[in-house]
Amino acid sequence: MNHHPYDPDKLLNALRQALECRNDAELSKALHMSEALITQIRARQRPVTGAMLILMREASGLSIVELRALMDDRRRSCRMADRYP
């Protein structure tokens, strides 16, 4: 069985490339998120929420399905946070 573990680094790296960001500081500005939040996501201390996916979609033009596939997210649904990050 080919099991692909959840990997938000692949998502963030793909977004950096798509948005032509040289580092996570530039990515955080492009996504309107704090750099600390990007660091926490990479360290797997915070999950990528539905609200974050919407911000990523707005900035990149990639669909939510494409964004979730980039991080090997196989969940059937994604809950919205109470507020944006």
C-alpha cells in the first residue's frame, strides 16, 4: 500500500515557487499570515485549516483540491476555523 503522509512542507514549498517567494518571510506576506504561523505549520505545531487554505487559494489561484493534494491531505472534509489566522 502506498501511504503518503500528510506533509505541509510540500504545500508551502509549492506555494513559495508559485508565488515566486525566496523565503518563508516573503511567503507569509504574500499569504497575509504571520511568519511565525508558517514556521509552526512547518514544525507541525499547527494544522493547515480551511481558512488558511482559502487564503492560499486567493493568493495562488490554485484550487482547494489542488492545495490539499500538494500536502497529501486525504481527509474527506476540512473544518473552518473560528477566525482567519
